[in-house]
Amino acid sequence: MLSLSTPSSPPLTHGAVTASSSVALLRGAAARRDAPLTSAVHAALLKSGALHPAQPLAVPNSLLHAYLQCGLLSPALRLLDETPRRDVATYASLISAHCRRGAPLDALRAFLDMLAWGGAGDQADAVRPNEFMAAAALQACGLARDGRLGRMVHGYLVAGGFCADPFVVASLVNMYAKVGDAASARRLVLGLPCRDVVSWTAIISGCVLNGMLEEALEVFLMMLEDGVLPNNVTMLSVIQACSLMGASEMFGPVHALVVLLELEDDASVANSLIMMYAKNGFVEEAMGLFNGLYLKSGDVCSNEDVLAAILYGCTISGSQKNGEGIHAHLIKMGAFPSISVENSLMGMYSGFEQPGAVHLLFSGMEAKDIVSWNTVISCLAKSDHVNEAMDLFSVLHADGGGLAPDFVTVLSIVQACSNAGLLLQGQMLHGCIMKSGFVYDVSVCNALISMYAKLGRIDFAEMIFEMMDIKDLISWNSMIAAYGMHGDGHSALRIFNQLKYAGTPAPNAITFVSVISACSHAGLISEGYKCFESMRTDHGIEPSMDHYACVVDLLGRSGRFAEAEEFIRDMPVPPNSSIWGALLAACQLHGNVDLAEKAANELSALEPESDIWRVSLSNTYALAGRWKDAAMIRTEMRRVGLRKETGWSFVDVGGVEGFKFVSADTRHHDAERIYSVWHSMNKHMADLAADVHKQSPISAA
């Protein structure tokens, strides 16, 4: 039937039928996230006139809701601009959509727009929020983690009389918990005439979300004292809090409570218990739950977080057998391919120092991400398979299947060059880093400084340090340690003074270990001791055992054994093995047999199974010509089954010749010339040590 209505007037009965059916269609489209159907209905509504301003708002609100459910924000906002009238449902859809897409500030802007819209129009057209709108605004504040905005909305709701509604109060509790204001959330809950599990759980979850783990457990105890039993959501938060705190004394009671509440069959709760035990190294307990939930039933664990946690637990607890058992189960149940699971397995085998297994897993992966490449490169680099690590890095850099090295990859390979003494490869890598732009990453520059210092090119380390626009404390510490490694105590002190004068960052405990050690290696006794004294007086840093050991080494290296003994006697804490070890090393350097025996006696009580102090004492006897005593110690070591691991060094000459050698090694074809140079250097160092020994004591410096 032909409609006789004019375009400027709304259709009559036929339009009403169209509107009713359209609302039903739009609800279905919203439920199915059907964007094409939503657009088609929109076109039909425009054609029929059902969106005319005089028509009820049910149709445009349904269309707006459908667009938002489909994630089509732009057409939804255009529709909103074209709608001259709005009601609570209009803004409810918009605010909820902004919260769903993680844009809480946009949601709050929509809420303020609603308030402005209601105040600007006639009384009949005013939009008044209801309790659901209030809850949506509070949800946005919680998502934004903005307590100040939350308190402002709270004030508005108090003035509007909304806070008598239990639903609004529950939303307020949830908001305060999410922004980390547990005290306000607790006051609101305690003010409720009837407290339920939802309100208590909101506070507990919010505390965990904001890292307030002890507060979360305190609120949990208050909840139990209030006679409210926890549900599965409560227990998930409590388990997570215990796990993050590492509160092993709570693991058993929490597990028992889960059983008492008959929640052990809840998959999410059981998985959380597995992760709690595994991440804290209780692998047997984790495996017991894992076996009952998955292995015995023949089910595949599809939760990648659980698998990663239990494999990590196997690694930190040294339970390789359990890890291999899980690997076998995953193969049997057809859990592959799965990048995250395969990465976790590689991480586990890397922790067990099995580069072959790591490389085998990597080679068999159908798809790889950057974590896969980083794991295998790092494992190979740490396992003395530096050439293989470099080859993989080259493949990734040249053609990584759409992937490129990140700063983790670069740090691993720089560390590999440093450990293996590969200067030429390190320089080539430096060029690659500059070309790729990683030279502006502070962590990468710090690693390069350490690498060049270790490989003997302190000039390159200086160049990188000076060129850095931004330096963190690790940068300063690395440069100080680099100079100390090269015996340049004056330069180490210069950098240390520059750091002090800069003001930010402030020196920390590691800084003082580096600078005192640098002074020790350079024979700057007075300067090193002044740095030690300034720790507490000028910087408020309490010396640790490492600092005391550095001072003992400082005094011992210079042959000032009386002062070293006095310093040890005056220490406010009992000396440990690092103190006596430093003194014993100094005694070996200067041939002080009597004091070496005293230090060795102390070490024998502290570390009776160690071979380090025995070898050092044996060498001291040998240097003093007491060969029988030296041989007796070596015989005793063999009798009790102690065997010193052979130390080795590696030299790389111009990238042409690499040679790995041990003490007293004569295999090299130039061994005679090498030992001649070594004897000359040794005599030179002995002469310098004698000169230092003749210097005045600290008190006179």
C-alpha cells in the first residue's frame, strides 16, 4: 500500500510495524556481532523514516547498541550526532562500549556529556542517570585506576541520593578496590547492613590487582571472621596473593580450604593451585595436582599459563625427570604445534643446560616468534656454543621470517662475545647494532661497555660511555668497573666524582663495590678507604659484607696485614668466607704463611667442603718453598674426593687465531716466547707491589 505521508512527517501504522521488527533484528545482530546485518537494517530504517526525531528512541538506541556491539565506533558516533533526542539507554550503551574497549576516559566523557545534556535542555528532555549509569561511571573510574576521579563521581552520587542503593554501593566498593584505596572500600563494606561474598571479594581482588598482597590476606581473614564463606572467585585472588608473596606457610592451609569448600573440581581453582606451587618451586605438589587433573584422566591441558608455570617449577627445583615426563605427555596428547608451550619447554631445557635439546625443539617448530629465537640464542651463547649462537643471530638478522632481533637478542649475543673473548665479532656486532638503531638503547650500550672492557678495549668503552645521551646508574657503574678491571683507579675515581656531582642518579651499594675494588687494584689505599667511609656518612648506605671484603682486599693487596686484621676485628658483623678469602688471597700474593694459615682455619669452619681455600693455602706454601705442606694439602684433597676444576683461558689474536689454554700449558708453538714475556710481566708487577708496600699508612695519607 502506497504511503501518503510526506518526507518531513513520521510514517504511521506501517512505520510502527517496521520499527518493532527492526528492533528485533537489531537485537539479533548485536548478539551475533553481525555488522553487515546492522548496516542493512540501518539503511532500511533510513528509507522507512523510522529514525525520524518524532519516533520513539527504541529504534535508534537499538541501532546504536548494535553498532557498538559490532565494534563499529565511528558509525555509532555519527548516529549519535544525528540523534537530536537521547535518554539513559542511549548513554548506557555508549559508556558500556567505551569500558569494553578499554577506554575509560572516553566513558567518563560520555557520562559528563550526559549530565551536560540533561542540564542544557528543557526539563522534559533532561537525561537523569539511574543506578546502572552510576555503576557504569564507577566502572570507568576503576578501569582508569584514577582514585581522584572516582571520589568526584562518589561525591556526585552522594549528592544525587544514589548511595542508598546496594547496587551502587557494591560498584563503589569495586571502584575503590581497583584504584588501590582498600581503606575506603573496607569502610563501605563494613557500613553495609548485610555483607556478602561479592563485596568482600571485590576488595580482595582489588588489593591483589594493586600489589597490596598482605592487605588482601587481612581482608580475607576479616571476611571469614564475618561469617562469609569465599567462593571460587575469592579463592582465585587469595591463591594468587599467596603465590606472589611466596608465602609457603600459607600454601597448605589455602589448599585445605579449597578442599573444604569443595572447589578442588573447579578447573580454574585447581589450575591456580598448580601455578602457585610450581612458581614457588614446590614441583611435587604441583605435579600431584597436575597428574590428578590431566594425566590420569587423559585430558590435554590447554591452559598455556599452567604449562609454562609447571615447566618453570621443574626448572627452578631441578626436577628434570618431571619436566621430561610432561614433555612426553604433551607429545602423546598431540599438544603441538604450540609456540608458547614449545618456548616454555626450550626455557626448561635451557635451565638444565641442555643446548642440544633446545636446538632440537627449535628446529622442529613449525612457527617461531622472537621469544623462540632469543631462547635458543641465549642458551647456545651461555653453553660455549658461541659460533652456533652467532650463526643463528645472522640468520635472524638476514631473514627471520618477518622477525627482527630485539634488544634481548642483542644483549644475549653481546654477552656471548664478551664471555668467549671474541673482539672482532664483538666489533662487527657493534656495527650491526649501530645500523639497527639499538645503539640508543641504554641497556645495549651498558653491555657494550662491559664487553669492550673485558676484551681489553677500554678506549672503545670510554667512547660509548661519552656518546651516551642518557646514562642510568648501571652505565656509571659499568664504566667504573671497567677502569677497575684495567687497573686505572684514577679514572675510576674521576667517573665516580662525576657521578656524585651530577646528583642524579645517586651512587648505590654496587657503585662503592666497584670504586673500592678499582682503588684496590690500582694501589690507591687512602682513596679507597675514604670512599668506604663516605658510604654511610655522605650517602646513607650501610656497608655490606661485599664492601668489607673490598676493604680487606684493599689493605691486603698492599701488604698492610696488621691494619687488615684490625679492620676485621672491628667489623660490626661476624666476618664470613668472603672476608677470610680476600685475606687469604692477599697472603698468597705476599707470602704471609702465618696469617694464611689463620685465614684458612676460619675458612675450614665456614666452608669445610670447599676446595678453593685449600688450593689457595697449598699455593701459599708452595710459593714459600714449603713443598711438603703443599703436597700434604693436595693429598688430603684427593683423600676426601675434592678435585679442583681445571681453570682455562682463551685468547683471540686479531680474529685470526683462537687458543684455549690451561696453567703451565706448553702446547702452543710459541710457548717459549710467551713464557718469556710472562716472566717479565710478573717481575714488573712484583716490583710495583713492593713500591706500594713501602708507602705510608692510611692514617698518614
